[in-house]
Amino acid sequence: MKELRAALTQASTDEAKTHALQHLLAYCGYLYYVKDAPQMEDYEYDKLYRELVELETAHPEYITSYSPTQRVGAKVEGDFPKVVHGTPMLSLGNVFTYEEVRGFTERTERDLGHQPDYVVELKIDGLACNLHYENGVLVRAVTRGDGRVGEDVTNNVRTIQSVPLWIENAPPYIEIRGEVYMPHKEFQRINEEREAEGVPTFVNPRNAAAGSLRQLDPAITASRNLDFFAYALGSSDGASIRSQHELLAMLDEYHFHVNPNYKLCHNADEIIERIAYWDTERHNLPYDTDGMVIKVNAFEDQEQLGATVKDPRWATAFKYPPEEVETIVKDITINI
Ligand code: NAD
């Protein structure tokens, strides 16, 4: 890690910088996704990732097949059976400032030719999972993996109490997607236990949730009290939902745990107001959030906007800076 960081500092040309970033971020991804032991703050990772995207956009000839920009999420390795997703599980583009939020809504409105409604949701810091229901029965649960192929963790997901094993009035086939996460209280409890046992503690709740979901013994997963927020639809046969707002209401009727803090917004000002409100308020929640997700509401509009290989063009994530950076930014503002 030290050498990879040093290589980045020493890189003096765009080409050297691009390659240094590719190697550094690929290694960080390995530590984060495979080892569940990140060594870099997410915010720094996201900023460096953005820098890499900008360099690769300016110089496509520097893109390599192993660049982290060329795939979504984790390399799928390990002991669980692999499942190909019927509809890819994409990542999300990031924005870091209010100006960039306006840039996102302006581009969306220009591409659609009209002003759509948006749903703004909390971005839960866990890991995405796709639940397959056949005739209402939960038959499979698959991690996002690399976005195309995930791991079959059905037996472990079945231990999560808030995941319905059966849903009433469901269409013949439906996939429900959402976030497996670990509440703060549970994270503290487990780390206290681990400390007492002399076992390494988890770095953060996301990392603890990932480690708990990928246990070969479902009894261990069951003892970890994970939770699940449902927020998206995967492939389906016979579902007739027309918008994100309708979907969240339907998921609630299906008895999923739906995060109640979502809001239908009509323009950039309303979205920004929501982001500003949760900037402080989110610290009172009993689970981790690392941002807000802005989604175009109507599925018809979402289809029209489409997706890149990695991200949907109808949604983006606003990422909050970590506490220390926030304090510095606020101090500077006050000093000025
Ligand atoms: P992302 O986390 O930026 O956004 C996509 C994910 O958001 C989805 O897959 C889903 O799991 C989640 N999500 C949570 N709430 C949601 C909601 N309401 N609606 C839709 N999606 C929601 O994208 P990513 O591809 O998972 O990005 C990787 C993340 O991992 C980034 O946060 C990055 O900082 C982090 N990472 C960190 C390191 C490190 O070393 N610190 C390394 C690799 C990746």
C-alpha cells in the first residue's frame, strides 16, 4: 500500500498517474471487497476514483482491462455457488457538491426533454443483495458481486428476520433488491465480544455485514442480527409498477423493511434541501449512511435515460465528506 501511494505521489505525467491510480485503487478494491479489510477512507477512494475516470476520459489509450473503472464492485471468488444476474446490478455515479447535483438534474432534464420527479433516499452503507421470489416464495438470494455474477448466499439471507420468506399477492416471478446492513448496536456488541475473545475487530458496520453475510455456516450469520432495507426491483414477470415511489409503497405492502426517510422531489432545490437536512440528521440514525441517492421517479423516464456499462444514467449518489473533512470545510467557511 505504501509503495502504491508513493508511486502515485511520484507520478509526474498523466500516463504515470493513470497507471499508479489503477494499481492503487485495484489493490484498495481487493482489500475492501475480498478481504473485508479496507485501508483507505471511502471518501478518499471515491475522490481518487473520480480522478482516474477523468484521466481515462481524457486519455482512453491509458485504459487497461484491469482498471477498477472497468468493472462494478467485487471480484467474485470464494466458496459460494455463482449466479448470473438476469439484470445486471449496477453501481451508482457519484456527486460531491450541490453544484454537481444541479449538473445531474440539468443533464437529466435536457436528455428527457421535460422535468421529471425524483425520489431521494438515504444511501445505506451495506452491501447490495438480490432476492428471487417464485410464486411468492424466496428461492434464492444473491450478492451483487461484480455486477454481472454474484454469490448465492440464500441460506444466510434466510436468517435475516426482516426478509420475508414468502410474499402475498406477488407476481409469478419477482426479484427484490436492497441493502444488507448491520445496525450500530449490533456492531458494537459483536466488536466487544471479539475484543474479549482476542479476535480482530471489524473496521466498520459495512465490513462487519459483508463478513457476516459470507459465512459458510448460516448459524454464524444468524447470530449477527443483520437487517435488510428493500429499495429496487430486479428482473420480474408480471409486475406492473411504474415508478420508484410506487415500488417503495409496494415493498412496504409486501412486508419488506423499507427505509421511511425517502421523499418525492420536484426539482434540484428540493433535492438539495433534503441532502442538507440529512447531512446532520443522519448521525442520529441507528445505522450507517454514506450519502443520499437521487433517482428519476418514473420507470418510463429511467428506461429512456438508460445506463452506461457501470452506472444507471437516471440515478446518482451524493456522497457526504467524512466528519474531519466536514469540520475543516466548516472551519474554513467560518474563518473566511
Ligand atoms: P456505491 O456504494 O458508491 O453506490 C452503489 C451502491 O449503493 C449500490 O450497489 C447499493 O449497494 C448501495 N445503496 C445503498 N442505498 C441505496 C439506495 N437507497 N438505492 C440504491 N442503491 C443503494 O457504489 P459501489 O460500486 O458499491 O462503490 C463502492 C463503494 O465502495 C464506494 O463507497 C467506495 O468508496 C467503496 N470502496 C472503498 C474502498 C476503500 O478502500 N475504502 C475500495 C473500494 C470501494
